[in-house]
Amino acid sequence: MCTHTHMFMATKTITIMEDAYELLKAEKTEKESFSDVIRKVIPKKKSIWDFAGAWSDVPDEKIEELHETIRKLRQKSTAGMLKKIERMM
């Protein structure tokens, strides 16, 4: 007994301008579909969870240095905004 299973992906037909088609075609390799090219050119949006642990290998000293730099930049930005507000009054 032989059983065949087919996986059908839903498809959509889209209309694009000739120049857009040529751009996609130029990106396409022989083994890729246009869907593959579109997925490659327009990557899936990342979730915030994709970045979890991204800085786990950064030493604590460097993290503290970055925090201090951010704090100083925020102070400078706040001071600049306060000066602008004072000039407006």
C-alpha cells in the first residue's frame, strides 16, 4: 500500500510594476523562488525576545560605562531642552 501526502501552501497572485519585477529577478538565484527572494529582502520582524541575552558576554565594567555615558547624554539633553523652554518664555 502506498500513501501520498501533499502539502499545499496557500498562494496569492500579485501585480507589480515591471521595474519591481526586474529588481526581484536580479536578486533571485536559480534555486530560489520569488517567495524566497521576498523573504530574503524583507526579513520577518524581530520580537523583543530575539534580543534576550544579546549582551550576556559584555563585561559588567563595560555595561557600567555605557550606563554612565547614557546618563550624561540624558542630562545634557535635558539641560538643552530646559534652555530652549526658558528662551520661549
